[in-house]
Amino acid sequence: MALLGQASGGWTESSSALRLLHVGIRNTVGILTTDSFTQTNPPTVLLGTSTAAGMDTATLGVLSGAVAFTRGDAAGGSNEIGGTAGTAASTAGISELGVFINTAVGNAYENTPGPASGKGPYVSGQGTYANSLYETLDNGAAALTYVTGDSLWASLNGYLTNGVAADRYNGATAVLMGILKMPADAVQPEIVYDQRV
């Protein structure tokens, strides 16, 4: 089932993985870490062959629809944000903040404000979003099935997942990112969720 409404191309022609349905807070407080422009996708090899829907492995840096993290670790500093930097477990100074609106490095033939400003806008403080960047496999490479009402967490890669604690960034103490309203299907390739962070 698709969301009500129409758009040219059925919303599939956007270069953003995140679609703002009812926006919470658009946040630009903080600057992007250096590795926000250079990380590989997916950043964590622990998920093996795991891929995420809507992900382009050729694009470096944090992606639109990926989870934004505080980066007070050694690679970052106060007021810096970025991705997980490939860390598999909790690291002091890293915590989930929200979801990036844009890909940090920008897209070909588009304005590239991320590299120019060092800013990476993200949404926080509730809201409802459609996101085409989410985990499709768990750490054991089993396919994930999304069901309305699922809790969503940041995965080890920094993408949304409904996976078990072993697949979440910071394990059992991961921050609840949202509640799934609509799973993706053949008509709509996005998950729709109410954000909780």
C-alpha cells in the first residue's frame, strides 16, 4: 500500500533517501567530522554481505537517511556530528541524534552545501518520515522483515534497523529511533515511521 497523494515520478526521482512528511526539528547545530565525507558505505564490515535498501556503495560519506551521531570520540570533538565511523560498539562521546536529510558530499549536478559549509542538517525531535535507506539483512545475513509497530534502532552501519540487539549500534542500550508505521513493499520502497529521538 502506498501513502496517499501524488508526485511526479511517485517520489522515486529524489536524490534524498529521506522524505519529510511531518517534520520535527531541522537541526544544523554542529559541524561534520572529517570522516563524514570519507567513510565507506556500509561503514561496518561486521554485517558481512548486509546491504541497505536505497544505498549506493560508490558514494562516500554519510548518506541521506542515515543516523546522525554525536562524535565526541577521538575522531571528533565537541559539537561535531557524523556517522558511526565504523565502530561496532559503544564509544564514549558517540550517541544517536536524529537522521541526516542530505548526503554529506552532495550529488552530481546539484549544489553541494555540505562540503562548502561543513554542516550536515538532520531531523530530530519527533516527526514522521519516509526513508529508503534501511538495513535489509541482519548480522547473520538473514533477511529482515519489517512489520507495522516495529521499534527502529540505529544499526552498526548507522542505518535504521528492526534487528536484534547484536545488530544495533550500542547493543541493548541503543537509543530508540522510531516506531514503524508502514513497511516497504512492491509499491512503495520506503519505510514510514514516527521518529522518537
